Amino acid sequence: MSRRALITGITGQDGSYLAEHLLELGYEVWGLVRGQANPHVSRLRKHIGDVQITTGDLLDQGSLISAVERVRPDEVYNLGAISYVPMSWQQAELTAEVTGMGVLRMLEAIRVVSGISPSRTPGDGQIRFYQASSSEMFGMVRETPQNEKTPFHPRSPYGVAKSYGHYITQNYRESYGMFAVSGILFNHESPRRGAEFVTRKVSLGAARIKLGLATELRLGNLDARRDWGYAGDYARAMRMMLAQDSPEDYVIGTGQTQSVRELVEFAFRTAGLDWQDHVVLDAKYTRPAEVDLLCADPKKAREQLGWEPGVTFERLVTMMVESDLRLLSRSARPEDEPFSPDHW
């Protein structure tokens, strides 16, 4: 019999790639959404294939228990979150509730439905749980590169909420014996990335200017450096973590960094443009507390999971710019694409 997976955040970038990957492996895939009227569900099915939908909300404990009871999954992937870092300052309390407490609610739903308690540990057929942790938990980094033992120092409400989710996942693993793991994923991008994220903002900006739809692109800190990889590669790593004999946390990244300036330069060159003719620095896009450098040490994932990234930074940026040129040639509105930035 095929395995059954339940994915929160299935209408977002990561959820769509994970659903594709699991379907290719023969899984029965379910997505958790906040309402059946969500317009992104039909678009998701059109692009991804045979995905089944159940309703639930990371803010509502009862709805999560009902969803887990209804689906009876073998694996739960908790990707749902308010994941845009700048927005986490504007909606700090909601970020804490969804991105942080939402993890606790999903773990509790699995525990309750499975009948797990301090006196009753899970059996061999227990539900396996994946939590989408983030490199933003490292924040003001203590060492470079960052590995599974590097201390956290988050610099945004998003990073703080993700740190809570990471530790509560660890706590349920150690307290109840649940198969619960966290993937500490560094920045992972794709043509499906929300338009508000800097990589997609740059690829869309270059495409708009190339097509004569804009003349400039306004950005903040060009010196910040990130470890950027391809989201499809990182979806493979999520499933690998739940396929292990024992639950452990893993850092996932390329081990290489590029600055925002390098990202901009390469994207504009791909579009046949000189970025210095069009990019304008704007202080309003600077974070209140900046994270200057994030770089992964994926040694554990490479040695224990056998995971390696398959798409280079240059190929990733080329893929995104070419995709946005095609998208904007059809419509001036990137919101017409099938995947939603609001995916919790």
C-alpha cells in the first residue's frame, strides 16, 4: 500500500515541490488548507496533479485533530507558516501564533490522535513528523558555516517563532518518543517563490525592465550574503529525513554564499541588462535587525542522508529570470501564477 502524507502549506513554494516529489514516489498526498474555497487549490491541482484536500487551521487545535483523524497520515510535513521575514515585524503576534504555536498544535494533534502519553509511547507504525525549521534561527551567527550544533540568535520575530517550533519538535521527540525531526533549511528559491522575497523580486524586476514594464528596481541591503539553493532539491531532503531509521535534525544548504549584489548582477546579465542602470537603493527595504551572513555546513546531510544539491546558483537564477520573462509576456500580474505566498 502507498504511504499517505499530509502537508501544511501545500499551496506555497515548498509544499508544491514536496507534493510533486511524493506523488512521483507513489504517495497519496493530502494538503491542509484553511478553506475549500481557497482559489489556489484548483491551480495547485492543475499544475501538480492528484492532490486531495482537507480543511484545518494552524490557529485552531480542534481543526488539526479532526484533519489528522480524517486523513490518518503516515507522515506529516509542517511547512505552513508566515514565512516572509519583513512581515513578521508588522504582524509579530500572528507570526508567533502561526509559525511558532502552530507547530505545537500540530504535534499535539498527532499525539492525541495516536493516543501517545507519558505512560504510552508510540509503536512502530507511528505518524512521522517533519518541521520546517529555518536558517533564520541562527541570525547573528556565532560561527561560519552553521551546522546542527551552532547556537541560535534569531534577529526577527520570524526567526524567534521558528526557534520555538524547532525546540518544541525536539521536546516532543525526547519526551514522548515521537518520530519528529526538523530540517534547518537555508534559503531555497525557485520560479514559484512569492514575489515579495528578494530573489523573486530581483528576477521579476529584471524581467519587467527587459519587457519595458518598468524602468527601475528598488532594493535595500545589497551586501547581505545568503546560501541560496533550489527548492526542489530541498523537498527531496525533507522526505529523506523521514525515511531514516531514527529521528534526527539536519542542516540543508549548498555550503556556498553569494551577496544580494551578486544575485542582482547575474539576474540582470541573464536578461541582457546592466543592473547599475536600473537598481536604486532604498532604506525602507532594510530590516530593523539585519542578518548579514548565513552559510550552511551540510556535511551531516551529505554523509547520513546521501543528499546533495543538484541545481547551481547560476542555473537557479537563470531558471527564475527566464520563467518570469515568460510569465510577464503572458500577463503583467505575477499574482496570476498558481502558488500562493499566503500558505499557512
